[in-house]
Amino acid sequence: MMTRFWISWYQQTDDYRPISFPPSNAIVGWWCSGKSGVGFTLCAVIDAASESEAYEAIKLDWPEFTDNLIRFCEVRPNDYRPSDRFPITGWMIDRFGEEGRPMTEMQAGDGWRLLAAGEELQHGDELLTSEGWMAIPSMFIGERVNDLSTFRRRIPAKPEKLLLHGDVDDLSAIVDNFGGVSIRQCEDWITIEGESIRQFSQWLQQVADWREAQDATK
């Protein structure tokens, strides 16, 4: 008989994502809720026969996991789903056995990214409420995101072209293979001039933000 567990642990790696996508079937859904000096804070809904099997399911996709990194492990009802702070999207929808809630869905490349704990709220950011996404009140601007609410921020759409010295280079391949591009390859595409470096740096930040928005939906 399967039991549904609600588990949180510290992930002490630079890349907190599982090694396979989607993760093993035991992982009904998982989220990164923040970062501290100990590591990234991950949470997951896991269906397993026992607590030890739930830990083994985590190790399949996060091999660095050890029991001493557990924050909590709680038994929940078999139909348990977390609060709207943890959006159910993509592959999770089928595993939870229900339709996703439109107000929490963020499709890849839709121009938004979720804010991490500690980021400073800005004008234009939105808060996820029971009524859907809403603009944050002005009194919140300048405050820092905590672990109690979910916020998002508008970012540029997928950047595909970069204009340098009047020449347009189609660099969409970098976006699609972002992790495999070397610094030397980047240097080959630009001239060593201050304005080029500045423009290219801004473009890379747009790519990183767009990638983050995609990862938030996985």
C-alpha cells in the first residue's frame, strides 16, 4: 500500500534540479522554495510504501541526497496536494490526477519567472493569491520575498538575436544549448570592445532569466 509523503530537504549542489526529467514516477511533484547557507530548499510530494523507500526515490534523481539533510518528512492523505505556493504544472498534472489550475500555470517562455526567497520586490511584480495573480500593493515594494508567498516578475521573451556594431547574429542556438556554450565560443562571436561586452552581458542575462522561467514550470 502506497503512502503519500510531504518531504523537504536541503540540496547542496549548484544545480538543484533532478538528474532526469521528469523524475521517477514516485516523485508526484517537486519545487525549490528558496536558498539558505545550508543549500537550496527543495520540497516534494512522494508516493512510496515507506519512509525509507521515499528517501530512496529521492536518491534516484538527487544522488547527493542523504538522510541528515532532511528538513521534515510528513505523512499526508493520499489525495494531498500542496498549497498554491507550489504550482502544479506540466508533467505534475497527470501525476496528481487532476486538471492544473490555470491561475498557477506558467508555460515555458511566457515571459515570467518566479522570485526566489530573499529577492527584493519591484514595481510590476505579482503575488499569487486565491483569486489568481495580482499586482503587489505599493507598500510591498522594496520588501524581500519570504517563504510564505509566491511572487513572479515579467521578463523579456526568448532572446534570439543580438545586434553588435550593425551586424545581426542569430544566436538562438546558444539559448537552446545554453549549458554547452564555452567562454571561448562566446569570445569568438564578439569583438573585444566595451560596448560589445556590455550588450552581450545584458543579452546573456536575458537568456538566463528566460531559462529560469522555463525551469520554474518543470
